Amino acid sequence: MGNMATEIVAFLLTISGWILVSSTVPTDYWKVSSVDGTVITTATFWSNLWKTCVTDSTGVSNCKDFPSMLALDAYIQVCRGLIIAAVCLGFFGATLALVGMKCTKIGGSESTKARLTVLSGFHFILSGLCSLTACSIYGHRITTDFFDPLFVAQKFELGAALFIGWAGSVLCILGGLIFCLSLSEGFSFSAQIKYDYQNWDGPSTNMHKEPSRRLGRNAYV
């Protein structure tokens, strides 16, 4: 029962992390910058993996999609690939977890379900690492340009999507590790039960031996 509760906690952590990671794909604010006037903010510039936009003081936004994938900076292409890989790995991990968890009635025998559970944990760990790498690469580029005194173009700051991605990555990795640890505990417990069962002779052996000893003593009377 405790192992099943551990799997449920791990599943909730990984699903929450996967949802957070997936939400960063369409999120607008990967990096943000603003131009301040004397009284109000006159314009806000923001960008994500797919487009760059500017919002004026009246709330009207003008966006421009990146024209060509091949003409993009290398770090944006890498971040795109990693974040999409993270979403796909999380989806397959969630599917394997639903099949392999003990609280579900599908998946076959206990050993098969255990293998599916650990495979799900590996998928979530890889998903978290991909998302963590993508957000870190993007954030490193922003901070490098911001603190570079020779960088004369507009400087940006870290957007909300990066923090959401980092939080989701941590949840995916943590839940995946819990899946793997719960599997090892289940294997050790089942192995101990099997070992005790093989070493148990049962009461029938002594019951058959004892009458033969009594007959042996009384044979000479």
C-alpha cells in the first residue's frame, strides 16, 4: 500500500511538471524588455521561441514571426528542439506510468508493470533534463548579453516562461527519481518474500518424520 501511495505521489509530481513544461511552449514572455517614459512605460518588447512582439502603452501588440528557421540563431533552434523533446518524452512517460502503476488494472503481471514504471521514470527524468537545458541555454544567452558592456543592441531580462520551465523540470526529475526508487523497493521486497518461501520446508515434513521415529522405538517392545 505504501508503494502504491509513493507511485501516486510521483505521478502527481511528474504530471504537474510536464504540464508546466508544456505551457512554456506557447508562453509569450521568454525574454522581456521595456522602454520607460517620464510617467508610464511607453513600450514593452518581448520574445519567445516563435516570434518577437512589442506592446505599446495602449495595450496594442504588434508581433512578427521568425521568418526562417535556418536563419535563426543557433541557441533558439537548440531550445526549440529540446523543449519539444521534453514535451514528447513527458507524454510517453505519462502513458507508461498509467499502464505500469499498481493502482491500474492494465499492464500485465507485476514484473511487467514494474518495468513499465521504471521506464516511465527514465522518460520523465530525460524530459526534465531536456527542459532544464533549454531554459538554461536561453537564460544564459540573455544574461550574457545583458552584462556585456560591448553589447549595444537592446538588452532583455529573464521572462516568466523560463521560471515556469525550471520549476516544471525540477518536478519531472524529482517524480522520475521517486518512480525509480519505488521500483527498487518493490523488487527488494518481492525478492525477500520469494527467498523466504523457498527456504520454508513446511509442517508436513516434520509430521511425516515423527511417526517413523515412534515406530522405530516401539518395534523392539
